[in-house]
Amino acid sequence: MKLVIAFFVGLPLLAQVTHERLLNAEKEPGNWLTYSGNFAGHRFSPLQQINDTNASQLQPAWVYQSNSLQKFETTPIVVDGVMYISEAPSHVTALDTKTGRPLWKYRRPMADDIRVCCGQVNRGVAVLGDLVYVGTIDAHLVALDAKTGAVRWDTTVADYRAGLSITVAPLAVKDKIVVGIAGGEYGIRGFLDAYDAKTGKLAWRFWTVPAAGDPEAKTWAGESYKNGSAATWVTGAYDPETNLLYWGTGNPGPDWNGEVRAGDNLYSDCLLALDVDTGKLKWYFQFTPHDVHDWDATEVPVLIDAEIRGQKRKLVLFPNRNAFSYVLDRTTGQFLMGRPYAKQTWATGLDDSGRPIRVAGTSPTVAGTRVWPSVAGANNWYSPSFSPKTGLLYVAAREAGSVYFFGKADFKAGEQYNGGGFRSIPGEEEWGAIRALKPTTGEVAWEHRLFTPPYAGVLSTAGNLVFGATNEGQIFALNAATGKLLWRFQGGGLVRSNPMSYLSEGKQYVAMALGNSLYVFHVR
Amino acid sequence: MFWLATLLLFQTPPPVLDLPARNPHTTSADLADGKQLYQGRCAGCHGPEGSGGKGANLAVPVLPRAADDRSLYRIIRYGLPDTEMPGSLMDAREIWQTAAFVRSLGSVSAAPVAGDTRNGERVLRGKAGCLQCHALGNEGGRAGPSLTGIGARRGAAHLRAKIADPASEVHESFRMVQVTTRDGRTVRGTRLNEDSWSIQLRDAAGAFHSLWKEEIAKLVSERRTTMPPYRDRLNEQELTDLVAYLSAERGAQ
């Protein structure tokens, strides 16, 4: 908070968050302007005050307790000394980074009949101009005044009574706010939307499930596309050079009963590349055609430029829930590499086009079928991280399988449409690891083993650190080059969030929601 | 993403009270008890007929945040967090009885607030200049609280009194603050937060300031509002129309 600025009358007193600033997020490492830190999905902080020599001295600077017992999944956004967080179900709070004290609060009253599969959660806000944007669990997109929290506009995205909700952190690109939808367990028709940032008017909608007569409808038996789901509940990436938005899509509906929807089921479990101005599809890549295990491709795409097969190319890395880590050409969508990074038993490999070669007998059955990875996947919505310093891709990998059950699937609007279920494998040890992957080959450079499969993202920093967290409540820091544990702290509750880092009054902090509180750490 | 339910290590949702979907206490005896409870505990803010005051107008056919009985129960029991609507420690039966009476307020359809809302809007945007200081939807200033949805939060009489004479009731937590730091800088603004060791404010331009008290040489904090009185600036009709307009302002939803 720069006091001095206020005295130069005539200057723009408040530096607004422009698209220009979002594009050049690396140039202001003290801020964290967008969900993944930059448009490329790196979740990397160029800050190095906290580094491998002093990380052992990390300690809390302040803690903010959320007054909600839902999972606390937010990634804070920091703009010039002010932190913006979302809290479950759809609240927003602006915090002073110097003291941790709230500057304003937006508290949204919530209906009693919200329909969600997995908690009334929210993963964060977007900022653009002098507005803060939040998607709500009752499927609205709301713009708040960044200085007061007052509602500037409130647009209905969908009818929550039909099982649609918003949990994703929106992405501000150019003059638009891109927001996805959740509801993959409710037989919804999925889509990705872009709204005019100033007015909240719909700019475009891309349907992730076809309508009758669309060519993709042929990838769904009969009229099964009508309840095809393919939700879009994790924030994507953007490349200004291709002008494409890269966004993952979720499972086809019903989750575990594939019989009612024979075919590849486009565009479920895909990475979509959409023109950000028009929403037109440039290319798509489907990771898990005809998915029957609920392996949403709703992970964060990571954009890097690197040499592969002897040629420097624009790539997108995608460590998928289905246990394969993929490398695609992000201009064309061409498949370049794919390799398992955790135990999997459903495919013998990928063919030249990247299509899985399936193992017979891995579909869910009434008696139950054991398959690795588990229904929560080898990875999930929580973020990976790419460090341009080490050149490694960091993933919180889950080593677990599930028993998958086949069941009947009768669609009723607003009710779950699953067609089966799952449970953990009796007697099987589940575990996890932070893995550092060589991005273009998928080889494991190192791993740091964890007691249970993690469900929290990672942050890498120029201080040669990787931050992550456990189910048992600890946040920890590893040496980014070796994986050696340097620091850990018990935050007192299950962690379901992503770490980030920023400067306040010139000092570096690392923030992460642990349990139901947001912790901010520093080295004194 | 469906996988939460069966795995032990995942947190269970917050305790949902095992509440009946419909109010189980709605006899005429319940209503009579509910009325007494209401008069004692709610009428001070919501008015004896529920037409609102400092609290919202409850004499409406559908309460925006309590359309169903369970939500109404919860609001009475726990209040609305971060607003002036308090929770209450009445027992379950008393809460249901109060709820039954609150519902009855809505069935005697309260007369809409009299006045020409179109003219009210003209006054607000023109002569009165309310939007210099107040946000309304996608426009307006930041010095005062947002007027978006004000009609759902405050009753007509309260609005009228506030506009005519803002000093009559200034929000308990409202403070205008002037700070002089030890190194000689001065900042003036609305207090956003304060504790033993720090204070946060927003100046007229909208910039945030956070100061440790040890940095401060002088701190003047007053409960005086900066909102001008409109008693003499607006005539009776204009004030009536303005209140009618604000009472009909129920927000984006």
C-alpha cells in the first residue's frame, strides 16, 4: 500500500489491473494477478527472498479464519498490497496483506436447495480493471467493486436447480471474463462462457456437448448427448500469440455407466483450444475417449516452449487425472508425448495419435472392477507447477485405485446422474508423492513420498523451492532441484487448496489455505 | 468429480440441522406466542407490522432470503452474518412460532410505498446527486455504502429519516478518520477496520491505507457522517418519490 501515491493529485490514483498487466505478470512478481500466477498456468513465483537457504525459518505472519466449515479451496489474488480471496460457498473478502485485517466483505446469501456433488466450494476470484469477479455456487457471475466490495453487476449463468454451479476461479482475458460450469454428476449440458467484463453481458458460449444435428452428436449413442455433462470447472490457460484459450472438460454423464452412451462422447475429457475473441474451436484433444471412470480432464494446462523431437515448439503440458502426462503442440493440438506418472492399469499405452490402448475388462461392473488410478485420479483440479529455473514440471501425484461399480442411469433434472459408484480397494495401501517430471519426456527427476494421496496443489519459486501440502494438515517446502524436505508446518486441517506467493511492503510471503484458515508465512 | 462421499479422509459438510422442511408450529396459539416474541425481539428493527425500519421489510409475500421455512428458521436462529441482523437464542419452538408470525406479516399484503418511482430516480441521479457517494449497480461512487438492494435491507420510514437527516442514525461502525503519521503525512478516509495495533482506511479517491498505530502521531476518529442532510434540499414530494424508488430497489437478483 503506497501511501505516497495519494498525494500526487491528477495521477491515476489507483493502478488498475489491465490486460497488459495480466499479460506481463512476470514483470511484477510482488503481485499474483491471476489464478495460476500467469496466463501460462505455471504457478511459479520469480521471488527468491525465501529460498533453499532460509526456508527452514518460515513462520506464520498472520492467519485469516474463514467462517465456513466447507473445504477452503481458494487461491488468493494479490494486487498492490491487497489480497482477494473467495470463501465457501460464494463469499469474497479483501484482506490487507500488511496486517491480515479484512478491508471489505461480500457475503452472498445462499439458497437452501443447492445441488453439488462435492461441497459448496470456490477456488478463487479474478481481477480486471477495478472489479473483482466471482462465480457463485448458485451459478451466477458477480462483479464487485475492488475498493468496496459493492455488487456492480450480477449475471445469471445457469439455473442452479438443474444441478449447475460455479466453483472455478474465473479467468480475465482482454475485455472478457471466462467462466466454466460444474455439474458433471447431474447430466447437465456443459459449456464454457465469456462475459463482457464491464457489463456482464454474455459475449460467447461454447457448448462442450453437441446439439442434435451437430457432427459430434454421432459420438454419442442415440440422444445420450442430451445429458452428456462435460463440465468446465477448472481454470484454463491463455497464450497471447495463438490467441487461444486452453481449457479442460470433465467426465461424460453418466459417470460409470458407459452403455447408455456408446461412442467417444465429445467433448468430454478434452483439452479445448478456443479463440478467446469468438469462442470458436480451433482444435481439441480427447484424453479419455468414452470415459467410464470419472476422469475429468479438468486440470490446469501448462504452456511452455521447448525442444521436442529435435524441434523447438510451442507446447502444452497436461498431467491428467487418468495417470498419463501429455505433451501436445499447442498451435495444432498434435499429440507429441504421453507417459504414465503414477500407477495405472487401464491402458497398455497410447498409440501414435495419443489415443489410449485399453486393457480389456476395466469397465465398471455390478460386482465391481478394480482399476488404477482411483476415481479421484492420479491428479485432480489442484494445480501443478512449472519452474523455468529448473525446467521441471511438479505434480502432486496420487497412488491409489478404486473399485468401480456399474449401475442404472435414469436421468431426472436436478438429480444426480451417475450410473454406478466406487469405493476404495480394501486392504490396498494408498500413498502419494510430489514428483518432478522432465516435461518433454515424462521421466521422473525426483519424488518426495507422502503418507496419503495428496489433494492440494504445488507452487515452485525462483528461490529453488516447491511448496505443497498434505491431507494431514501440513504445508511443506522441498528443494526444487532435489526434492529434499526443507520445512514443514502443521496447519491443523485437511488441505484442499493451492499455494501462492507475493510481496507486501517489499517482503516475500507464501500463502495457502490449510483447513479452514488462510495461512501467510514469511521469514523474519 | 464425484468421489467425496465415501472416503473417510474427506471432510463432511457443515452440520445441517435436522430441520423439518415445513414449520411444525403454526396453530393460532403458536401465532399468538409468535407475535409476542416478535414484538419483543424483532419489532424494534423491523417495525410492529413488519414494514421495516432499520431492518428489512418483512411484510412481503416472498422473503428474498427466506423463501422457504428452513431458511427463515436459520436466519432467525443464526442471523445474517456480517449484517446488523442478529442471531437469537430462542428455543426451536419459539423460533418456529416467531417464523409463523413473520409469515403472517407477508400475507397481509403490505401497501407498496407510495410515490412516483420514476421521479424518485430522477431526483437521485439529478438534483440530489446521491451517486457521487453511493454505488447503484454498475455506477456511482464509493464514499457511502452501496444502495444496490437497499429496499430489501431497510424499511421506507428508516430511509426517509436517514435521507432527511443523516445524522439521525449513523451506522454504529461508521467512522471518518484523519491520521497524521510520525513522518508528517496526512491521510483522511473512511475507517474499514481497526484493532489495538493497526487501522485500515479508504480515502476519497478509493485508495486503501493500512497503518500500524506506532507509525501514527495523531489519529482523529469521528462518528460524524459526511452525507449532507436533504431536509431542506428536497421538497416533500421529491423525498417521497425518492423513498419509493429506493424501496423498490431490490438488487440484481
